[in-house]
Amino acid sequence: MARKHLIALIVIAIVVVGGYFTYEYFKEKPPSFLIKLLTATKPPPPLPAGLIAPLTVPEGFTATIFSRDVPGARVMTRDQNGTLLVSLTASGKVVALPDTNGDGAADAPVTILEGLRQPHGILVDCDDTLSTEGAMTGCRLYVAETGALKSYAYDADTHTATDMKQLATFPTGGGHFTRTLLMHPDGQRLLVSVGSSCNVCIEADAKRATVQALTLATNQMTTFATGLRNTVFMATNPVTGAIWGTDNGRDVIGDDIPPDEVNIIEEGKDYGWPFCYGKNVEDTDFGGAGRCQDTTSSYIDLQAHSAALGLAFIPEEGWPEEMRHDLLIAMHGSWNRSTPTGYKVVRVDLDQNAAFRGGAITDFVTGFLAAGADEDEAIGRPVDIMAEPGGTLYVSDDRAGAIYRITLNEPPY
């Protein structure tokens, strides 16, 4: 009998130890097949016919469908002619969405580039040279694929990109694949966000979980900021010139921790991941004890697992006075929370200097997911946002494959 008890204890010990190490492995680097299984959802219902979007917006605004022909739409930017450009990450394309008659709905998409490897960040930068006809010349289209940053000579009249130059390479494989771009306020450097390779781990490649800075004159890449698990989007504060970015917290430690974050990203700072989160809270599940004294805390904490992505500051021109300089954030939505969260655009109340003083965070665009519904029933997931003068907001949706246009009915000039 004693022998049987000993064997039973050994078996239990093996199961417990094996389970622990399995948990530790899955916690740090969940297998891609498991993530795909957990995040797989049914196709969304088709958008309704007509221009009106099935979304709820504040009183005095109207939501319409600018384009329904952009599957996997992610990052938006404008070219030198004002045409909206969009990266279609899953299909490897960058497309233009001209609105030639100005009716607030895009014409058919025009493919600028295709055959790319998960293109995400895009922007157009011009040298301010004008042709004899008054058109902007010397413009480059920058595209951040998962493994490389490339630039192209871009013609906005024909929507063509030529003269490809590879400027930098990035680590690939595993974890977060998006690479997003922001021109630094100095106009000399291009910032590139590079997400982590894992849920929570010590990175082998120093470029991971950072924001990198490419000096355009020399193509030299340096590390701008570290400890940023997955800063998918960045924006420049119009009042202070500071760089703000959203960051997605780690998984597998609870429904409500750690928070997603908005950070003010400063050169040379360490924002704590993988050892710290939020207001310099130690991640004791990953041995964070004593490691957070010299890291930079979050600026604004957001609901955990809401997957905060695109952010934009509301301009002064043409928007209600109480909204000016406030921050809009696209919450892409949870995939691993017992009760889904996110699936909306929120407005963060900032003061007249575009600073956060503990103001309210309220819903601005909802309707992507009905109350009480699960992720399969979502009609869409917001990704990027562009807030423009005149009371106009654009929102990309990679689930519905659409761009929405939200306009103030009577801009308060």
C-alpha cells in the first residue's frame, strides 16, 4: 500500500510540476495556433445598404459609411492632394480612396502597392517643392511592413509608387507584427513602434517592445524609448508637441489588470514592461519586485484588455468648444475577457492645455458590439481614427472592412 501511495504522489507531483511549467511557457509565449483558435470569430454581418452607418454617435453628429470595400482596413493617412490612403494589412496592400465628386463617400479603391508583407504604418512626407503647375513634388510614401521600412516616390495624381528604397529592417516572427509610423515633431526623424514578440518575456532582440527612431538624412536607426509592450499607435499633442501613444497590457493575470495605457513617450525613457505596468505597479507574476523605481509610469490608465489602438486629438476648428483638444481613442475590443470590453471610440476629457487632470472618459462612437453580446456578434472593430477640422472624424474598421465618416451636422464656426 505504501508503494502505491508513493507512486500516486510521484504522479501527482509530475502533473503539478508539468502543469506549472506548461503554464509558465504558455503565459510567456502562447502558441500562435492557440491564439488563432481563441480569437477566431464568425464573419461579421454585412453592413446595411446606403450611406448611414449602424453606429451610435453624440447628438448633433451623423455617422456614414465612407467606404465598405477595404477588407482589413488599418492605418489611414492623407496624401499631398488630400486623398485618404489606407493600409490593408491582411491582404498586403496600400490603397487610395479618392472622393472625386466630394459627396462624402469614396470611389472604388485604387491599389497603390500590393504583395507587401503585413503593411501597417503609412505616411506621406513632401519636401515642399512646387512644380510650375503648383503641384507638390518630391513626396515620399513611407510604408512599414512587419520586417522592413520602405519608402517610395509617390505621385498623388496617378496614385502610383515607384523608386522603392529599403530604409531599415525589423525583427519578425511571433507576437506583435504591426509596425506603425509617426513623424517626429523635429521633422528629421521617423518614429517606428515595434511590439513585443510575446505576451510577457525578456526579449532577445533589443528592438522589440520599443519605439525606434530613424534619422531620415542618414538612415540611422536608434532606440527612442523602451519598455513598451505594444504601442500600436502614436500621435503628437497639438499644444505641447509631446508624443502620446497607446499601449496594450499583457494577458493571463485577470479581467481587469493590467490596464491598457496612454503614455507620453519621451526619448530615453523606460516604460516598465515586462516588469511593471500602469502607475509603476510591479508585475509580481513575472518577478517584477523591486524593478519599478526607475521606470516611467503610464499617463492615463484605461480598461484592461480593451485593446486601445488609434488615438487623435480633437482640433479647434469646427468642433464644439467643450471637445477641443480632447483625446479620442479607438478601443479595438477584447478577445480573452469573460465579459467583452472595448469595441468603441471613447473621448478623454483634457484641459485647455491638452493635459489630463483626471477628467471623464466617455463613449463617443458605439454600436460595434451590442450590450451583452459576445465577440462573434460584433459588426466591427475600430482601429485607426483621424479627427479633422470642420467636425469630421474618420474611423477604420478591420472586421467590417470599412471606413466610417462621422460629421458634425452644423459646425460651430
